[in-house]
Amino acid sequence: MTTGRIPVGERFRGFRARLAADGVFRPQRSSVRLGHGPKVGAGPADGAHPAGAPGSADAVGAADVPVVVPPRDVPPVARRRRGRGGEELRVPEAEFTSYYGRPILKAPVWRWDIAAYLFTGGLAAGSSLLAAGGQLTGRPALRRAGRVTALGAVTASAYFLVNDLGRPARFHHMLRVAKPTSPMSVGTWILTAYGPAAGLAAVAEGARLLPERGVSGLARRLLPPAGQVAGLAAAAVAPALATYTGVLLAGTAVPSWHEAYPELPTIFAGSALASGAGVGLLAAPCAQAGPARRMAVAGAALELWGAHSVETRLGLLSEPYRLGTAGRLLRAGRLLTAAGVVGALAGRRSRVVSALSGTALLAASVATRFGIFHGGVASARDPKYTVLPQRERIRRRESGQV
């Protein structure tokens, strides 16, 4: 400390003494009501009784001094008090926000091509199941339509996936590891197993176009039985291909995807069956479209139940599936699915009605996949869908409800 400099404590006491001399620290009536004595260093107020004199707060005693204490059971926001000018003061209602209004979670950087990948993967799976049904029941037109569509859909899926990854080599690098706990790793191996089987089954459909002699003749004889085996193998992998994308979305931190983990695989399975049925109704004659109609009913039931569940069961996290782009797409998907099923059942003998029903089912599958995709992205962009469900879970845990 510099020599000759007045200590800070003495300077503060002198400042307080000057304020007391000016009468700034006068004991107010609110201090007496609350049971507080005059502030340190403050003199008696004008007209006030000296301490200990008759009529003073000290002489009357604590029993005669009314103490105003807000009730404990009233929330702090509801407590009111009055300021110096008689104005009513109230703690304002809390408004939910986040730091600088920024999202708490980073929204998925996926673009439309991933939503298209969700659809084409389901279409490939549903078409393989349709082809297997046509193969086992002796319906060649249904089998042919399913196999060719499956190959086209899985090719489109590979394109959309590689387009999102940026470089084809990245897909190859994902095959270096097989991690059962990673939906992405499992999905990569599912695609790797499904693609060649679906491709061989589709190529086998063109065997009858090859010459009967030479090497081509040998291929003409070997491809059909190989296609039979490959078609059944692709159908065996198809359920995993149809549902793993739902598990992949539910495994992220995106609130409306993560909370819908029981429904997403079911929705995607139903959507895959409905889209495969749409292919059969479009391409096969009415006499061979029986399995496609049954697939349409089963797929519609699963898809409609799952879509209704995510819009009603998740509480606050159902909002993104009801509002905005996602809400419009899911509502359109439900209407198209219902119309497609009705047309499939009513148009058993009409080629035109069957084709319109198949188109409606395919469009419904597109709308449903894109609706689920947009709903999850919307929930990640708004902080309330992250924080408020967390607070609710903490409240239930503390109250013993969980």
C-alpha cells in the first residue's frame, strides 16, 4: 500500500457517515413491517421514536410488529409487491429461448437425396418381396416387374447414398468394419448383400433373350435357376433393407426421430410393402395382381398405424409431424394410402383402376418418407423440442413416476 494513502475501509466509512448525516439512510416503514431494524449508520427518522423509547419497535416487541411473508406455496412468479411509487411489480413470465437464439442441436445436414434414398430403399425391398410372391405362386408378370424394379431402385439408392457421402470410395471404406451396434455399418452390409442378389435375379429375367447356342446358350440355361435362388435371397434380406433406415434415424439425437424409435421401423416396413404393391398393380395384369392387393392392405395398415402414432403418442415431439411441410406431406400420404387401398380392392377387374391405385400407393410412400424426414429436421432446429422434453423427464424422475 502506498504511504499516505487512506485505506479503502476508512474511505467507505467516511462516505457512509456523510450519507447518514444527509439523512439518506432513514429507516422505512417497510423495514419495520418485515421485522428489520434500521440500517447500520443511519440515524433516526424525523418524528421517529428513539430506540428503546415508548412506542418504538424495540419497546413494542416482536409480537406486536406485523411480519409480512409471502406464502411458501405460491410460486415466485405469482408473488407481487409494490415499489416506492405504489406501482405493482411482478416477475415476468419466463419465455423459452436458447443462447443467442441458436439451436441446441445441429440440424441434420442431409439434403433431399437422403429422403429419396429412404424411399428407393423401401421400394427395392417391397419389390423383391413382390417378386418372391410372384415366383412362389407362378405369376411371371408379377415376378418380372418386381425383380426389374428392385434392381432399378437399389441402383438409385446407391447413387443417392454415394452422392450424399461425396465420394464413392467412402462407401468402400465403410466396409472395412462390421459393427453390429452401428445402424450405418449394418445398413452398409445389408446393401452389399442385397444388391448383387437383386441384380442377378433381374438379369435372369433377360435370359430368354440370349441365343440358344454357344456360351450365350449356356448362360441362357444357367441364369433362370440362379435367378430363382437370387430372388429368394434378395427377398430374405428385404425386410432388413426396408427397416434399417428407421433404426438409423431413431438412433440419432434428433428429438422427433429419437423418440419415435418404436414407430419408425414399422412405418418404413409398411411403406415398403405399399410401394411394392403399387409396382405390382401398375405392371401386372389383374389376374396376377392378387399378392399385390394383399401386400397393399398389409402395408397400408402398418403405415397408417405408425403415422397416426407418431402424430399423437409423442406429446410435444409430435408437433413437428403435424405442422409445416412434414404435416402436409404426412396428411397427403394418409389420403393417398387410403385411396390406393380402396382402389386396389375395388378395381380387381379394371386395369385402369388398378394402375391408378398403384400410382397412389407409390406417391403415398414418397410423401410419407419425405414427411418423416422433414419432421425430424424441424424438431432439431427448434430448441424447445430438445429442452422441454428433458425437463419433463427430470420432473417425472424426481416425482417418482419413472
